[in-house]
Amino acid sequence: MAAAGVQPRAATARQDTIGRKVRNRDASRLLRQHNPLGSRQRKGQGNKPMAGRQRGIATCLVLGILGLAAAPAPAFELFGIHLWGEREDEDAIDVIDPLPFTVTLRVAGGDAALHRQLETASSLWSDRETPASGNAGLLSKARGDYRRLLAALYAAGYYGPAISIRAAGQEVADASLDASFAAPVPVTIDVQVGPRFRFGRAQITNLPPVEAFERDNIDTPADAGFAPGETARSGVINLASARTIEQWRHLARAKAREADREVIADHATSLLDVTLAIDPGRVATYGPTRVTGSDRVEPGFIAFMAGLPEGAPFDPDDLDDGLDRLNRLGVFRSLRFEEAEEIGPDGSLPITVRVEDRRPRTIGGGATYSTIDGLGLSAFWEHRNLFRRAERLRFSASVDGLGAVDLDAFSYQVGVAFTKPGVWTPDTNFVAGASAFRLDYETYNQRGVSANVGLTQQFSRRLTGDLMVQASRSRYEDDFGTRDFTIFALLGNVAYDRRNVPLDATRGYYLAASFQPFYEAEFGNVAARGTLEGRGYLSFGPEDHVTLAQRVVVGSYAGAPPEESPPDLLFFAGGGGSVRGYAYQSIGIESFPFEGEEIVIGGQSMAISNSELRWRFTDRWGGVGFVDAGLVAEDSTFGGESDFRVGAGAGVRFYTAIGVLRADVATPVTPRDEDDYVALYIGIGQAF
């Protein structure tokens, strides 16, 4: 690998390097990347869809959305966030002494992908529509292209190239700074890429044991392609070095570093011999955790929540967990950990936590509208740092159904919730809440109050859980008549999340389970309710633009007959969160004999399947086809009477900086007489 191969006179440059080994320290430096492993920084991260039953309204909305996707749209911003259209460049700077130029880029050798990479690397090519700032500006841009093109070629594994850049026929490398060109200046870039090199020797001294890579789930340098016979891309060398250093850090060697790098290009054999020397450094333990930058949160509490116990072995995973934990508090605008420059004589490494506070109070609200449910309004007020330890107090209120056909058919809820983080361990939160509510559904009405107290636990980055004690008093009106229930329950939830992006997953899976044993005082019954949920995502095609998404939910209820059970603890299906194409919670047991009458009640078991094929065909737009199916059965083992319904449809997705906007149109495949032909669902985020 030789800078001599990057000469203005291309023909002689390559001939001079053939048949001899060139040890080139300048080229080695081009392969080096700074890896700031000593500093870690991170900045602080089911709505109910509107359902339309009127076919004309839904059709017009869908046609409008599709028309918007097809037609060129003017620029549009919402709350300062650019959504679509051409963005106006308000920060554009006028070019001083503008000098127009044209560019011709010719590449000999390589493939189409390499040609595109060179076009991207070339500043002359990328800025060909913008005049240069005079003769000096053109020369500066062109001379910088030697380095940029060379780096792109090294990144693709070509170490014997020849690059010639000429302005008005004069080699840029030989032109004086006072050269004068007549506009428009014709610029030609000629690149002879030469042969692609492969690794001859790929050696790392002081390589950590392979078992350690497997334990910490870190790919080895060989997994990255750093092995004899593999294409010798410069990025692979940097990645091999970074992975080795990171693995040593996972073995408590906090100051591991690359001590030396030897790169030898043999142009006769097109082989690249690379030797990386890694200095693992000393074993480190955590020193004191220092905090700076916060006036509102107690420094001792921040250090406690960072979770870096003094004297424990250093591990980068601890730093990542600490950043996640502090970010979840929601009280910091920015946050980063800084490791001390050196390990102390006693082997300790002090860590500094630098934060910037957010405002402690916030207020917000929202609104929804549906031709079925009317107008919905919601509002909240929240204090995020009540007693200087990130305690959160939130008051909320919502009302739905205002302006609906039935003026009495509205739902409301008011509530208060309190969260105290870091009780017992940094990953344990104390939570408490209370609410009063009225819920109006097609199958039952409910008025009541509820209170809960409990703990939430972050067991690991993927595994979470909570355990609550809950008490509620409600009055229900349904086909059984008017009934009162007083419930004392224990509610447990656990979730394991392996999705790559929780709100718009393309790979991975999600598993969740809930279990709720309870005692009902009015009828003296002991019963239990449980659910299991699984979601999976698989992507394929160019850039994973096509995704298969699947969701399955099963539930069971046992211990009391339906007439002595609270309706909201039985199972219903239907709506945007379960089976699209049917009204919310409209799927239940439709023919159940009670005192000689046919009534509609919830089932004691349920199974729901949601299948989606998602296709993101541009950066902004995507489409979805889906099939939903739901079964509600009479008893807890899916026996007795049952109701099975299938819905299908399609939708569009618009990807914005604030999330995915979705619009789905569904129709019941197995309709009942009371079901509408089409339903429209609009929301933020994917359906699941």
C-alpha cells in the first residue's frame, strides 16, 4: 500500500510499485480510526385508533392518503419537524467569487458499487452543481479529493490505485495556488483502481481468549473478515482492532489500546500483511463516582443510580446499564459518563457523570375524533423531580364520546400516579396510583374507582417485570343487569424484549406474560386471569424493506361463573388492538342462556392472531397488508360456545421524525348482521 501509487502521472506510478513490497506508515495512518472507548454518551428517548363505520368517509380518507402519496407535495412542517416536500435551505451561504466548473469522473476497473462509492467520496462530483469559491477554492476541493478517493479505495480493498485530477488539462497536484482558470472549468478525474487485495497475514498480538468473545456476545475479528484470504478492506482492520480492544475492556482492562500497527502491501501478489499489537493494560476496578452539572437532583442519588459500586471490576456493560437507568428517570436533558485518563496506583478508575437538568414540570394534552365515538380530549400535569430524587407525580384526565349520537354514551377517567425510583436497588421502582372512571362499551358499562401499589424491576436490559397489589370497586351494567364488584387482586407482569426497534421492529421478538389472581368480596369468589403474548419480526429484501410481522395472544380465566365475574376481566375481542374490521370489544359469546334469554357476555378464554406484511417502498412511505383472527370461547379451556371472527385489510405508513403514522382500512371477512362493511383506523406507530 503506497502513497506513491497516488501520483498525478498515473501510467508510471503503478509500474514503479509492481514487484516490490512497500512499507508505508502514511498509508497505515489512513487505516487508523480514533475509537473513544473512554467516553460514553447518550441523550435522553396502543393508542386507541379512531374507527370509522361510514363507508363513504373511510373511502374518501383512504383515497386522499393514497393521492397524497402519489402526488408531489409541497413542503410541510409540523411543530418545527419537517415531514415532506422540499426543505428550504435557510442557512445557505452565498459563494464568494463563484467559479462554475464541470466534472467528468472516469473509473477503470472495479464494479458499479465501487464507482458509486467513488462518486460519493469525491467532493468535486458531489458539489458539481455548486460553483467553487474562486480558483483557490477549486484547487483546494480538488486536492482534497486525492485523499478522499484514496480512502474510499482502501476501504474497498484496492491498495495499488492511480489517481489523476486535472483542471483545464493541468494536473491539480502540480498547479500553483495563483493559477487562473476560465469559467466554466473542465475538471476530469481518472481513477485506475488496480487489483483488489486480500489479507495474506492477519495477525493480532495479545488477542483475548475466544471464549471471552462468546461470553460477552461480541463478534471476533475473524467474524468481521480479518482473516487470510478475505478481502483486505481498511475498515475491517479498524473493526478488528476496535473489537479486540472492546473485548479486553470487558475483561476489566479499561485502558486497552492499539500499541502498534504494521501494514505491508505486496503489489506482486496483491496481498496485504497486517499485524496489530494490542496493549491490554492493567486490570481496573471502579473508583469513586463523581457527579457534575445538576442543580436539581441530589448528586449522591445520581451516583447511586449510575450503579458503579466502588471496588467492583470494570465492565463496559455496567456503563451502558447506568446510562439507560439514568435516562429512564426523564430528568436530564443530556447525560454522559467520562472515565478518568489513567488507572490509579491502587487499580481504581474514577468515573465522572456529567448531566444537564431538564425542567421539572410539564403539562400536555391531546385530542381525537371519530364519527362513531365523537370527540376525545386528554390532559396531564407532571412533576418529574418532586423531592430531588427523580420522584414523579402525574395527574391525568381524559374524556371520550363527546358529541356522539348518544349524549350519555361517554367515557371519562381521572387519575394520579406516583413513582419513586431507586428503592432498594437502582433498578427497583416503587409505584402507586389511583383513578376514578366511567367506561361505555357496546357490551357493558362500568363505573368505578381503583387503587394500586407495588414495585417494578428492570432485571436486565431485555427483561422487565412488576408486581402490584390492586383494589377496586365498580358497578357494571350489561345483559346480566346491574351488578357491583369489590376486588382485591395481585397483578404480576413480565416481559422479554429482543426487538431491534420497539416502535417499528424489523427483526427480533417480544414475549410477555401476565397473571392476576384475585378475591371478589360481593360473591365471595376466588378467581384468576392470565395472558401470554408473543411477537416476531423477520425482514428480507434490499435493506430489509419487506417485513413479516406476527402477533399471537392467548388468555384464560378460571374460578367463577360469568354471572359472578366482572365483565372487564372476561375476554372480548375486536378493534384496532385485536381484530380490525370489528367494533371495539364487540366479539364475545353471543348466545348464552340466562334466565331464558339470549345475552352477550365475555368469554373465559381467548386467542388472537395478527399477521402483517409490511413493505417500505420509499424512505417516507410504506404499505401493509394484514389478516386478523380472533376466537372468544365460553370456558377457560376453549370449550363450549365460541365466536370466531376474521378481518382483513390494507394500510399505508408515513415515516416521520416523530414516528410512524398509520392508516388502516379493514373489512370483516366473517361479518355479522350488525357489522359495517369497512372500518378505518388511524394512529401513531405500527399496529404491534
